[in-house]
Amino acid sequence: MRRTEADLPAAPFPVAVRDEREATREGTRRRLHAVAFDDPHRTLEAVRALRAAGFEVHDVHAPFPIHGIEEALGLPPSRLGRTAFLGGLAGAVVAFGLQVWTHAYDWPLVIGGKSPLALPSQVPVSFELTVLFAAVATVVGLLARRRLFPRVGHRPPTQPGPGVTDDRFVVVVVERDAGFSSARFDAVLSRLHPVEVTEGWRVL
Amino acid sequence: MSAVPREAAPHVEPLILGGPGYGRITNEIAAPLEARPGKAWWALFLAAASLLGLGAGLVLYTIATGIGVWGLNRTVGWGYDITNFVFWVGIGHAGTLISAILLLFRQRWRTSIARAAEGMTIFAVVCAALFPFIHMGRPWLAFWVFPYPNTRGPLMVNFRSPLLWDVFAISTYFTVSLLFWYVGLIPDFATLRDRSRGVKQRVYAFLSFGWDASTRTWQRYEKACLLLAGLATPLVVSVHTIVSFDFATSVIPGWHTTIFPPYFVAGAVFSGFAMVITLLLVTRKALSLERLITASHLEKMAKVLLTTGMIVGAAYGTELFVAWYSGNPYERFTFLNRAFGPYAWAYWLMVSCNVVVPQVFWSARARRSVPVLLVASLLVNVGMWFERFNIVVTSLHRDFLPSSWSHYTPTLVEVGILLGSFGLFFTLFLLFVRFAPVVSFHEVKLTLSEQTEGAHAPH
Amino acid sequence: MSAPAPAALPASLETAGRAGLVAFVLGAAVCAWGVATDPAQFYRSYLTGYVWMLGFALGPLGILMLHHLSRGVWGVMIRRPLEAAARTLPLAAVLFLPIVPGMHDLYEWTHAEVVAKDPLLLHKAPWLNVPGFLLRAALYFAVWIGFTFVLSGLSQRQDRTGDPSLWVRMRSLSAAGVILYVVTMSFASMDWMMSLTPHWYSTIYGLYAVIGQSVTAMAFVALVVLALGSGGSPAVPFQKRHLHDYGKLLFAFVLVWTYFGVSQFLIIWSGNLPEETSWYVPRMHGAWKATSVVLVLLHYVLPFFLLLSRDRKRSARRLAPVAALLLVTRWLDVHWLVAPAFSGERFSLHVLDVAAPVALGGAFLWAFVRQLKERALLPAHDPFLKEALAHE
């Protein structure tokens, strides 16, 4: 099942490490195994089996989100909801402040016989700005947290091969310590039926 | 219990046709982007671009000369311009609605059509925003609508005016729709990046923000999409509500009625869905996406059309009933004038297109028939345009004072600008289907995986 | 294939049913005293209590049809409670009868001498007259009860025959049913409540009443889910994702209720026409002003922030207090709609205002539990049940 060097496609981790100095500055250079599947269920099973067998699953790359994979990987829940809530709160405060300040304080205006501080007419703008701020906070939160920004170049170095945006599901296993047993790893893999296994190096 | 589990086969047809294989989906959706555009695309594009050119010329003429070149007069101060504005904002609603509400309710059929609908939203809002802009007469002073410290007093904008609420509503809606749309596109640009070479790859790499398909990213991505959907749903409702406030907070009979907010929202959904149907019928044919946008999708959209058509019909009925029930002579006159006055043809055109035509969708065969859907969806949009025309013009042209009664006839300039807005809309849409996947890669794959999961469910 | 056995209800629901009967008897006794001493007040309190109670029976019919129409998995698990609640509608029709002798006390337009002198009421007389009122009420109940029994009958047939295709018929019926429900309930609310101030009108009034019933229905569902889904071996195996859907629907209905209320207010407030503001004036002065504020706080602000939490929506135990709060504020909303029509700017709260809803709510609860017991708690042959029961 494990392929020979000649069969391997282009290196799965294309820009692994540029030189040794970089490696010592930012972390340790570690060996990674990219185990590819063609089906989300097998991927999920593989993650569970590998983790149960004591291997460290660094990440899973997939063309679409797999249900239940966060739990299988043991990832903590996202806190984006809180970000959005705080954004919305800020929007409401800004909207309210803006309207009260311009209409009732800086230049009090009586329009249509309503008091300068008439609250009902503030509902629409306050609502819109609440939603606007919450939405912007959500997107900025997502992009900042995952460092997503327009960049020049090709595929990001963290992505194991081009297939994971098409039809490949890749489980990345990291060799964290010397206790990593290739034989045991191969034994576990042989029960999981991956379509392809490749390896590479990356600084983690 | 009998031995045979009779409930084993629910009457559910698959949403994605053509068998398994995620790679196949990538190929099918990416194919039109990687091929050279066909003759049909060029023909449509040139037609749309010429209309756009015509519209742009007439807009420049209007701005250079003044809005006196339109048919407006002292009694009818809002005509084609505001009708078009409301019409396009309405079209812009189904996109976010399909995407957001159907996402929240986990309706899987949304995945194949959501992207096109979201794109449509953005282009329609661009068209809508154009009209108040040119109606200002001096559009180079458009920035005066924003509240900022200035040397005019500093006299701030009037937060009591629904027209200012509109500024906030439309710009918020545009921003949030754009965010929602672009966030959806990021993983798909990554797919295109990984399939292409050279300059194209670099462009898609730039657009895909360094997407690496990691689970950690997907986790937050899904959360962000749900949050945006949750925010966009009330937003859609609020935007058309505020558009309805432009009319309803005044005291003009025919405008000032409390049912306007939900009535406008239902109308917007109705016309927006009709436009989505029109666009998708053309797109699926032109890009050979019949296996992803199936008859089942069309049928579901036809049902939404039928339902919202009846809601709109119920609103017409309520308005008429209450106009009588109120005992207010001005209210009553306005509605009699709509139905039997000089613009009666527009009123009955509206009723037949919006209430009568959708009734054809009680028939399952009609819901799945492409020609019937195409004709009906076009007629619904004609009807919805005339609904706004009726609201704007017939409520104005016979004022409280009979001495100021008047008639409104659009000039060719106004008709040309309306055509130009269609040109703008279709030009943008045609460019969109050339440069971005019109169906979402990752969402269709997710739907396919759930579909196969359903087929192999444990017994 | 035999029909599934009727349900064994959890003890808490059986107790609730008996408590309902006791509440009905006690409340009815107080009401009887009220009829004898202050009939005018009794009819006002009874009308409020009745409109509030109708939400428990009719709201679920609307939700049931919405479920058939959208075919979401969420509705399969609560189909039986919804059907049982809707089947109490005949009882609701009977309980409408005490309003008939009270019409003269309740509705100004039944006074011939007043109508004769009032051109506006004279104009409305073809609609606002006693036979028309009664005929329309009969028609509304006929529509609601008719749809309930056809849908409930199909559901029973599905239990018996196991024919999964019956849901297609339920769906087609519901398509027409939802529209008819909204239209009839809108007119019913105009007849029964809006015509208390017969000069005043608002086109959104009916929709406001309809969405209020949806809030009542979903809040009630949340409580039923708590009763059915708790304990070591729950009567219905509700999962967190089901609850999440109910919580989301409740949240959405609360928002729509606010939306309709704010829309009506903002439009009338902006237009500032005396014939329209007359309705809001008593509600914005004196103790009614405080009531309006409390209503906004308890029917919108507090539930909004509480229901924002995902964890709360996914826990029956934590959702239940919000639901209970909303059921109480539903009554406050109806009281706010009805009572100022009589008391003007003076606040009014009578002991009968409590007794009437207690009696009516008790009667509903008793009838609901009886209906719920008649069938299995899950529609065993619903083609979507398997998907609903599957684990996440």
C-alpha cells in the first residue's frame, strides 16, 4: 500500500523549511505523514482510530467540512459567536450615540413635532448598524483568527497537496517524539484503507 | 408489524444527479470557467452591454441637463425612478433569503442555487442604489447623505427621515451581502487555484486568501456562515421594511398603511424568487448544470412563488377591505382610483401577473416545466414592477386637491434608463458566471455526501 | 399492520391535566361570582382570557401546517403534541359561547342608538353587525376545526395503514390551510378585538394577532417537550438538535412579533394622524405606559437576550423558564390590546382578569392531556421519523 518514492506526487508540503536556521528559530522540524482518503466517513474513522492508537493527528484537510470531525480531533468550540455579539453591541452603541449626539445635543432639531430625542425614529438606524458591526466583526474575526488575507503566490505551505480542495481528504499525522513507531503506524493504516500516504517535513 | 418495512422509501428525490464522485462535481462546475465562452454567452453579453451603454449615456444626459428630462411634474414627484429603485431592491432580496433562511433551516436544496442568488442580490442592489443617486439631480453632492462634521452649520442629516434610514439600510445590506457572498467564495477560489496554472493560478491564489482547507479553518468558517446567515435574515426583512417606510411614514392615502412592511417584504421575496428562477433556467442551460440544478430545485422554487404570490394577493385584499372598512373617504378614493381610474390597466396587469399567473403552480407538471416556469417568472416580474408603479404613481397623481390632479407619462429617457439598469444587471451577472463558480463546490459536495449518507443509513 | 398503542404519558403531564381541571373549576367559580356581581368586567376579562387561550389551541394548528408544508425534520418529533393541541379546538368553540351574551357589553357597535348617530359606524354596519359577527365566528371555527380533523384523521390513517405517501396529501392540504388560517385569524382578531374601538383601524393588526399565537404555540411546545423528554427513560427521545430548532423558532417568532408591533407603532407615530394615534394615546399614558414598557421588556428584550444563547436553546430545562415567561407575557399582550378600550388611560386589573385565563387555560390543559393520550406520541410511519430519530 505504501508507495515507492517514484510514485509519489509532488511534495505534499511544498515549502516545508527553507533552511535549518529558520527551523531553530521558530520551532522544531518535524516529520509529517499525509494520509489521503476519498471519502469523508473513512476519514472520520481514520482520525478516531489514529488518535485511539496514540498518534497525534495534527489536522485534517478536506474539500468540505466533515460532520463530527471537530469532536474527533478534540478541537475546542469556536468563539466567533462572542465576537459577533460584541460587534453588534458596539454597533448599537455607536448608532445610538451618533443619533442622540447629532439630533438632541449638538444641534437639537424638532422635526414633525417630535422631540429631538424621539426614540422610535432611532430604531431603524440602530438596527442596521448593529447588524453591520456584528457582520463585519464576524468576518474580520474569521479572517484574523485563521490568518486569511490576500496573498501573492500559490498554494499555502500548510496545505498537503492540491487534492484537498477537490476530492481528497487528508489526515496529517505528526511525529512528535522518538517513540513514533513506523511499524505500528503502518499496521494501523493497513486497516484504514487510505488511497495514498505521503510524507514530508515541516516546522511546527 | 409486517415483515416489510413499508416506510423505507420516503418520497424524496435526490437533489444532486449523476452518481457519486466529488471530483466529478469539481469538474462539472469548473468546466464553464475553463472553457472559452460560447457564442450564446457573447451574444447575451453584447446585448446586455449595449443596453448598459444606452443607459449610461442617458444617465449622463440626465445629470448634464437636469431631471427635467424626465416626465415628473409637481404632483407626481416620484415616477419611474423610485419604482425602479424599489423593484431592484426587491429583486435583491431573494438572494440573501435563499442563502440565509434556507441555511438556518438546513434546507439542502439551497446549495445548488444559493451562489447565483447571492450574486444576483449584489448586482440588483447596485442597480437599486443607482436610482436615488441620479434622482438627487446633483449626484456629486451625494456624500451629503452621510452624517459627518461639516461646514453647513454643522447641520447634521435628519435621522427622522426614512430616506436617511434607507441610506443606512441599503449600504448595510450591500456590505453584508458582499461579505456573505465573498466568504462563500473563498474555498471555491482555492479549488480553482489548485486546478489552474500561471497567471490564472496567481489571481485565484490572491482571491482565495491562503485557504488551506484545514479543519480548524472549516470549523470557524461554518460558524461564521451561520452567524452571517442569522444576521442577514432579519437584515433582509429590515431593508425592505425601511423601503416601505419611505412611503408608509408619510400621510398619503395608499402609502400610509401599517401592513406595508410585511407586504413589501413578501413582495420582495416573490419578485426575487421569480428573478432567480429566470436566471437559473438560463444559466443551467447555458452552462450545462442540469444535474446540479435539477427539476426538484425548480419545483421547490415554484412552490415558494405560489406561496408568496398568495401572500401578496392576501395583502391586496386586506388593503382593499380596510380601505373600505376605515370609512376614510381619501383611502377609499385612492383604491377605487387604482382599480378604475386612468391607471386601471396597470392595476389589473399587476393583479393578473401576481395573483392569477402563479396559480398555475398548483399543478405539479407546471412546476417542473421549463417553458411554463420561464414565462411565469417573467410575468411575475412584470407584475411586481407594476405593483411598485401603482403604489408610487397612482397614489400621487390624484392629490387631496382636485386642482392639482395630474398625469404622469414617462419620457423615453426614463424608459432608457430602466433598460440600462437591466443591462447593468445582466452584464454583471454574465461576467460573474465567467469568472466565479456559479454553483458552490464545497456546498454541493457536502450535500452529495449527506445524500449518500442517507442512502447508506444504518438500518 | 396494527396501529401503535396509545401513549403512556409521564406522571408530570397526567398531574398537569388534573391540575388543569382543578384550575378550571376554581376559575369558573370565581367567574360565576363575577357574572353575578360585575358582568361587564367579566366579559372583558373573559374576552382577554379567551383570546390568550385560543393561542394554545390554534397556534399549534398553524405550526403543524407549517411543518407539513416545509417538511422539516424538526416537526416530526412534536407532531403529536401539535395535533393534540389543535384537537382541543371544538372545546375552544364551546368556550367562545359566553362571549355571545356579552357582545352588548363589549362592542359599542351593537348599540343601535349609537350607530344611528355615528356616520362612521353606520358605514361599517354591513360588516359590524351581530348576525354577521356570529356567522363569521362560526365560519372561522368551521375552517379551523375542519382542517384540524382532516389533518389529524390523515395522521391517524397513517398510523393504521402505514402508508407513507399520506404526507403528500397532508402537505397539499396544509398549503391551502396556512393561507386560510392566516386570513381567518386576521379577520377574527379584527372582529373580536380591533372592533372594540370601532373607529380605529390598522392593516397589520391581524398579522400581529397571528404571530402572537405562534409565540404561544412554540412556548407551549417547549414546556411539553420538557415534560415528555425528561426523566430516565423519556416518553419521547428528544435530542439537543430538536430543541435547538424549537428554540430558534421561538426566537424567530418573538422577533417577528416585535417587528409587527414596531412597524405598526412607527408608521402611526410618524404619520401622527388623530384617527390613528387615538388608539395609542391611552396606551402611552399613566399606568398603561408602564405596561407598554414592561411588555416590550418581557416580550422582547429579555427573551431576546436569553434566547440568543445556543446552550439555552439546546436544553429543555433552561428553555422552559423563558417559555413560561412568554406564556405569561402573551396574556399581558392581549390585556394591553383589550383593556384600554374600556378603561381609557386608567389602568385596570381585576381579579377576574386572573380568574378567566386560569379557568380557560385549565380547561385547555385538561383537554390537551386527554387528547395527547389517545394516540402514540410519535408518528411511527412518518417517512421522516427515521431521519428525526437518527443521532447527530
